[in-house]
Amino acid sequence: MLKLLKSSSCVPSRIHGIAPTGIRPVSGNSTATLLRVLNSLTGFSSRNPNLGRRAFFCSDAKDGSEEVVEVEKGAESGAEAEAESKSSAIVSTNPRPEDYLKVLALPLPHRPLFPGFYMPIYVKDPKLLAALQESRKRQAPYAGAFLLKDEPGTDPSSVSGSESDRSTYDLKGKELFGRLHEVGTLAQISSIQGDQVILIGHRRLRITEMVSEDPLTVQVDHLKDKPYNKDDDVIKATSFEVISTLRDVLKTSSLWRDHVQTYTQHIGDFNFPRLADFGAAISGANKLQCQQVLEELDVYKRLKLTLELVKKEMEITKIQESIAKAIEEKISGEQRRYLLNEQLKAIKKELGLETDDKTALSAKFRERLEPNKEKCPPHVLQVIEEELTKLQLLEASSSEFNVTRNYLDWLTVLPWGNYSDENFDVLRAQKILDEDHYGLTDVKERILEFIAVGKLRGISQGKIICLSGPPGVGKTSIGRSIARALNRKFYRFSVGGLADVAEIKGHRRTYIGAMPGKMVQCLKNVGTANPLVLIDEIDKLGRGHAGDPASALLELLDPEQNANFLDHYLDVPIDLSKVLFVCTANVIEMIPNPLLDRMEVIAIAGYITDEKVHIARDYLEKTTREACGIKPEQVEVTDAALLALIENYCREAGVRNLQKQIEKIYRKIALQLVRQGASYEDAISKSNEAEVEHAEVLDQNDVDNENQSAVESVEGESSEQKIESSLEPNAVDVNPPTDQIPSLTDSEDTKESKDIQESEATKTIEKVLVDTSNLADFVGKPVFHADRIYKQTPVGVVMGLAWTAMGGSTLYIETTQVEQGDGKGALHVTGQLGDVMKESAQIAHTVARAILLKKETDNTFFANTKLHLHVPAGATPKDGPSAGCTMITSMMSLALKKPVRKDLAMTGEVTLTGKILPIGGVKEKTIAARRSEVKTIIFPSANRRDFDELADNVKEGIDVHFVEDYSQIYDLAFGNEQNE
């Protein structure tokens, strides 16, 4: 940093964080003074009285001592030098700087050092640092500062400062010498603070050779500027342009202003070379451009290079100013808008037009609660008032404020005492239920009973109903129909796989992201306190680390407790006694007994074939046809096709798969219709093109006939005028009909052909007929085949009845003899049987042996014969006790060598004493027997009530026998009525 000292004294100063090219600012001069100084720079002259002034380069050490080096620029006397050297702060300049021809080489990694400027560098090499300290003690505080070249093959812009410094510190000896630029600066060592060395540039140097390697010492030549004419107009003009540019930059950049303020202290020595060095030193150019200025000895060329750098700096300053202006405008605009909004709020508040946020929130909550305030329970009103008071005392920025606000939001949004008007019209409800679902008589009857009780009481209470049955029978969809029939709001949520109690009971309010349970969310969504809530898949509840949801549902689904249901989030009792809960389950055995005890179970067994045909015809087919965009007159599906589709593709209890198959049929029909329509449009376009070509041919014929008649008329004129006069009318009368009549007839023929084509094309798009002959083209080959393997069961084979998820099926029990011998009586079972069924086989073997001994005392068949019992469809797991009587009959048939009667099927559990116990799935087993064309069925006597409840179309044509003991089955199977 350069300072002018007008006498032998030096103004004390301190160096704090000097930048590599920074100039210490000197305060005290205003901008106007600087502009006047720069204006005075235009009067450079050799007679300037300031040229004889002395300049000092000053630096401050941290210990408080000051060192001042005097540099003689004019003609000074030796007496003055001696007087100045007597001061303790003055370092003797004898010998002079130009006497140093061997100097220590200091590498500069970032920018070159210009004469007259400070630069701090860090010296990490201990030997080099010791050599600098030693030379400073020997009153020779000078060294050479040379810019370091970039490493070959690297981009200097991509290397960080720390990496560059690290690579600089590692260079030594010849490697360092090869990386130095030849031209550098003779630098005075101003001070050394640890490993930081402050350098002051004096004059230019050029390296000639290397003297020593460690530390690196080089032989140098002192460079002088080339002679130049100070009065040269070109040099003056160039310098004036540099000063003018500096003046422009000075108006916008405070950083430049600080540099110029400092340098104006030395304005007497501000000649053309120094002006060029000053402009290059304070510019933001890269190090190579600065090095180019340092190496240039021609003053004019150096001024030109500096002018380019300063001009570029001026452009950068303009860009910087525009960016700063844009950001300032944006910030000031946002601040202005914010201040105006705050003022507007304050004005509105003073006028009473607007209140603050907390007051507005409280008013909103009170306004929301007002319609139901009379119906709201007193304990809830008390909690709401307490929370509103608490809200006014809290700061809006506190976390408790948000918790209280959300809590009040939930408390005030619930429909306290708000009930929807229910429908007590039984006939209307019956009509709605029949519109949406076919069958399901038990469910519909129970809902009508619910409505009847509500009508007699004048008010309805909530109930908990559980619909159990196989998938696809309409358990979930019937819930929506029930809500429509009762005129209640409908809400559904599934608990399948639910493992968190908080989903039912809610979270504590202290948790982050806490929410109420599903029932509170339900009441908020529906807006009434008596909705119909469908809890789906209640048999698939999970259980995890967050508790047991099935136990949490006990309170929700208990009519005695849900009048005061307590949610963890709301923490106030909620009345759910008016809510109608409808639960769905596939297997009620999976529901915990305490929960099952709270529900009224209605079993939906599934649909028989006749019901499926009605459902497909009246519901599924109509919905699918509309969804596919097909008109009723475009397609026809016969009853035989629907029956075949149900029997051979969709035997399950529900109708979901039947709906998929019908959708598949209609999709293929839609594709077929679109393809026919495309071919029809193609035919129409071709016929139109043919008409256009035909019309063009007719026009060409007309033109040819006209030309021919014109030629003939010309020839007639040259021969005879009379004949021509007599022929002209004939030509006019005769020629047009000959030309026009064919065209008219052709157009009529074209119209007729077009009508014929349209009628033919319309006939091609005929109604698509789907019957049993082409059903496989739409849905593929049949999936199911007849369950009946034997027309007449052979010896040892008996047909049984089984319940499955598909709705019921028939299965055969086969028994054969493996080997016979004394004492070899045994039983081997196969067919992937469960433990219960294996035990039933052992019981059957024992009972059959006892019955045979009873019938034929001398028959030792079971005692001496090893039997093999098999149940076909070995890949299908089977279990259950209901095949006991069938197994006994199969073994007895083999022992007696008699086949059972034709078209006989049976089911029932057998005890060791031969008693027949009741079984389940009577409806499904009856349907399976009808499907297999069985005429006679044997059921346990205890299942008579279940069979009597079946529809007449299910029982029609079946001879059913109810038995209590196996002896009755024996008489039916092997009696005189057996098949011939």
C-alpha cells in the first residue's frame, strides 16, 4: 500500500488482512477532491514542482516498530539522506536497489507484484524463510518476486487456491526455476510475521540464470522502460483515456475510489509508466494479462494494454451496477408491499373492520358451532369454551397454538346432535333394495325389520350387523343400497390388515401429526351423527406392536358402550348409538369371539344358477353394455349361452368372476363392431371414388362430342348453305338428347347402386349373436367340467357332498382291496386329507367292521383285508368330518361287493356308535347335487330345518332323506330299491 509522507515523519498505520492486490484506503478525501485530482492529471509537465517530492513506502510491524524506506526519485542531496537515516524507523538504502544482481526467488501463485504496491505472501519453506530473515538482518532486505507459471496440461481456472498453494510449496530447485516467469519485480521485504512476508515492489527484473537451488537464488538484470517522448500526443491521449475511464469507474465503484484515494498521496510521481502499472494492478484481470503488462517495457504499449483492462473493468462495473439495481428494486418493492399491508391491517383494526388472527379464528369457531349449539352436549361446550380462552392467551408462533387450533377445528366441525331424516317407508325401501340386488332375502328382510321397528318407535337405534359369505356375493355393495334405502349417509373403511389401535381410537394430541380415529373422521365427512358405517374385511384384522385393533373395536361395536365412545384425540365422549354398523367377513371363525358376540351375523351362502342368470341378465349385462358403448339392438346373448357361461366358467358362489367374463364378451363384441364399421366406411369411400371417376369420364365424352359436332358444322358451311341451314335445327334438336340422355340414366343408375351399396353395408353390420356354439370364441375353452365321473358308481365308490369357497361340489370316496390274508386288516388313506378327515376314515373303518359283523357274523373281510381309501382331486386339500357316512358306505360296498343305488349322494358326520351328526353348508351342497344331476340326497336329521329354509327352485326335483342312524343309510344304499 502506497502512502505519501510530505516530511521525514510517517503517519502510523496498521496492516490488517491485506489482499494480494489490495491497496490500503486512506480516508479524508471526498469524491469531489478525487475528481479534481484526476482532472489535474491532464497537465503532466516536466516543470511540475511536485516531481522533486520524496515518496516513502511504509509498513507496520505487529510489535509497534515502524520501518520507512526512502526512495529517491529526483535529485536529492546526500545531507538529506544522512539526516533521514538518523531516525530509528529509517532503513538505510545503501547499497541502492539497482546494486542487487543476485536475489532470492519468491514464487507468486496468484498475481504479479507491480512496483509501488504491497503484497503479502506465505513462505512455507523454512530454509527460504531463514534466508529472508538473514538478508533482512544484513541490511539487504530485497528479493525477487516472480509469477509462477501454470502447471502444463491443467486448466488454471479449475484449480482452487488451496491446491495451487500446496503445489507451489512443493516446488524447489530446478523444478521451481523452470516454472517461474522470466520477468518479475525487485521487492523490498517490509516485514516478516511468522510465515507471512510483506513485500513492496520497486522495479522490474529479468532472470538470466540460476545461482543456487536451495533456497533458489537467481542472477537478474534490472530492466528500465524504453525511452519515450512525454509530449507525444498519442501517449498523452492514451493516458487521458485511461484517466477518463478511471473517472467513470470512480463514480460507481467504491473499491476503485479507495485505491485512487491512496494513490493520490503520491500524485507528484504519477507519470505515464506508473499510471499504466496502477491501472493494471487494481484491475480484475487474470494473472497472465497482468504479467503481460509487467513484461512490457514500451510505455505506449503498456498504456494500451492497461486501457483495455480498465475498459473491460468498466463493462464489468456496469453489469454489476445493473444487477445490484435490479435486486435492490425487487427487495425495496417487497419491503414496500409488506409495509403497506401492515399499515392496512393497522388501519382496519383501528376502524373495527378487521380483527387479528386469534380473534378471527375464535369468531370462525363460534360461528361454526352456532347452528348445533343447542344440540351440543354441555360437557363438549365446556371444553370448547376452555380451549377458546386458551387460544387467546397463546402466541401465534408457539407450537401449542397450532395444537389448540387443530383441536378446536375438530371439535367444532363434528355434527353434534345433527341427524338425517330417516326413511320409514317399508315399501320404498323394499323397492330400492330389489333395484340394486337380486336375492339376498335374509339381508333385505333384516333391514325391513329394522325400518319397521323404527317406524313403530318413532326413532331408530343403531345396530351391528355382520354379513358373512364367500367373495363376490355382494356384501360390500349391499351396504350402499341399505344406506340409500334408509336415507342415511354412507361411509366405508376397511380394517383388513389393520395393526394400529390409533386408527380406531385416534392418537394423543401431544404427538406430531396426531389425528382422530376413523369414526371421528367418518362423522366429519358425512356431517350427520347417524350414518351407515360399513366396516369391511373385519375377519382380517391384524395385530402388531401398536396394539390389538380387534380389542379396540369392542368398545366401538358394543351397543351398551358406544353411546359414550371416547377417542384419544378428542378426549370427550361421542354418542355413536344411532350409527348403523354393517361389517363384512368371509370366514366368521377368524373373528375373535368377544367381537363376534357383539354382532348379529347374517350368512350369505351365495347364488344358485338361476339367481346368477337373473343377476347377469338384469344387472351385469346391462351395466357392461353401457360401459362398452354398445346399443341393445347390436348384440344378443342367449339364455343358453349365459347358462353355459355360469356352469362351465363361473361356478363360484359370487358373481365377480361372472362379471369379468361378461365384460370380456362385450369387449370382443365392441372390437368386432368397430372392425365392421371400419370396413363399411372403407367400402363407402371406395364407392365415392368410383362415382367421381365415372363423372370425369362422362364429362370427357361430352367435350369430345361437342368438338366433333363443331367440325361437322364447319364442313357443312363450305359445301351447301341450304343443307347447313336445314341441318342446323336438326343438330340442335337431335345432338343434345344423344349427349344428355346417357348422363341422366347414368346418374340414376349411380344413385340406385349407391342405395344398394348402403343397404348391403347396413346388412353386413348385423346383430352379434352369442350362443353356446360360439361362446368359446369369446371366453376361451371351458374351465370347469362335470363333477360326475361315473354314470353308475362301481363297487366301493360312493358320491359325497362337500362345501368349498366356490359354493359346494361333489366328490367321490373310492375304496379298493390291496391284499388279503389272516390278520392283515388295515386302512391306508390318500388324497391330501386333513387330520379331521383322517380320523373320520378311522372311525368309518371301525363302524363298518362292526356293522358287517352284525349283518354277517362269519364275514372276516375287514379283519383280513388291507384297504386303500382315496378321495380324488389329490391336489386339492380336503378336511372336515362330514364325509364319515360316505366312507362307511364305500367300505361296505366293497365288503358286500354291491354298488350303491344310482344318483345317490350323502353327507354327515358319524360317531363310533353309528349316530349321524349335523353338518354345515346345506344350501351349497344341495346346489352341487343339482349341478351333478343327483336325484337322491341323504342329510342328517338335524339339518331338516336348514333344508326347509331353502328356496323352492333349489329343492325342486330332489328326493331328500333325513337320517339319524347309519342303519337308515344302509337300507337306502343297499336295500331292495337299489339300481338294477
